[in-house]
Amino acid sequence: MLRIVGSQYYFRRSVPLDLRPWLRRGEVSHPLKTSSKLVARQKAALLYAKTGQCFQEIRRMTTEPTRKALTAADIIRFYEQFVKDWENYHNVRLQEEETKHRVELAQQTLRTKAYMQQVDSFLDVIAGHFEQTEAFLATLKQTQAVNTAVTKTREAMLRDEISGLRKLVVDIKASSGVLTPVPAPSVEEKPEDEPLQALPPPAPENRKKAKTQTISAMAQRFVLNDTSKSADTIKGTKTTLDLFVEAFGDLPVNQVSGTTAGDFHDLYHRPFPLTHL
């Protein structure tokens, strides 16, 4: 059984009745040198088994015939030596456990060190990937900024081209509806005081012919071949005309309406996709 004195536990066990005259005591008590109840129970269990073996050995020594008669002092010395041996055994076991624990700690330290080396290697590798990713994102950002600037510039150019196309359509329609001039009479044919006559309206077949003319033909006739137009006007008109023909075909003038111009605006006003890296 266990008892606690102060903060230390002690082992107590009753001595068998037949052995009390030899040991000259009714119980044995030994300090367990611990304040932990769990450790005290473990030591007490081991000491209980050992004292039982000791009691059996004392019975054998006191009952079997021997060459030399044993005295109570001999039995007491035997028991005291047993206690010392047990304490030494316990100390050796304790050292073994401590050594085993230190070995386990050293192994755990080595495993931790190896793990930290792996973590350091992983961080070195991943750091390079982070640098590459950062450089890639910086390049992507720069490319996007350039593409955005190009898109805005091209949108502005397209707006100017669309405005030019609208003006071209208006000019072509206006030019196709101009009154056809009549040759002026010569001085010999008409007297100077004869009143001027109003110019007759264009013939229906001329209007029909003008409406069936394609937009490229009319642009060539009224803008591109006009020497009075500036080089920038001619260049802008040609660029706008090429874009329009590419998108809708070379339509007759009478089929070009405000809706067509709006569709042309919507088509070329879409954002341009970013260039893939």
C-alpha cells in the first residue's frame, strides 16, 4: 500500500506472521522518492513483487537444513541487502529509461532538422517561381497598358473614319442629286437681253443610274478623283471606304443609310483582344 509523508510517497507492506520473528518487525516501509502518485504506484507494484520473492527466499533459508545455522541478524542483513539491490536495480532501470528518452529526443531533433532542411530547400525553389511569376505579371501588366493605349488610339481613329464615312455618304448623295447643267447658249444664238431659263430637272434615268452606282465608284468620282481635295482627305476617305467595303461589301449608294453607318460604328467600336504572351 502507499502512504504519503509530506510530498513524498512511501511503500508499506505487512510482514507474514511466520517471518516476523526473523525480521523482528510487523511491516516493512521504503521511500519511493517521488511526489507523483502515478510513478509511486508503478514503483510500489514492482517493489511488492520483489518483496514477495524476498519473503519466499527467507522461508527457504529458514526451513531447509544448512551447514550453518542462520540467526535473525543474518536474515535482517539479507533483507537489507535485498533492499539495496532493489534500489540499485531501480536506479539502473531509471538510467536506462532516461538514456532511452535522450536517444528518442536526439532522434526527434535529427528528424526535425532534416524536415527544416527540406522546408528551406522548398522555400528556395518556390522563391524562384515567385520571382518568375512576379516578372510575368509585370510584363502582362505592361502589355495590357500598351494594348489599352493602342485600343484607345484606334478607337479614336475609327471614330474619325466613321465620321468621314458619314460625310462621304452625305456628299455622294448630295452630288448624285445635283441638277444637270444645260449648255449655255452662245452669243450668236441668244440675244443678251433674253431672260435666263431655269435649268430642267435631271432626267429620271440619270437619277436611277446614280442610285445604282456603288459607294466605291461614287467615292472615286466625287472625292478620290477630285484634285481640289487635300491628300489627308483622300487618304482618310480611302481608308474608311476600304473598311466599309470589307465589312458590308460594295453597296449601292441608295442602300447606305444611317442604320448602316451605325452598324459600321458598332462593329469597329468593339474592344480589341489583348495580345497573348
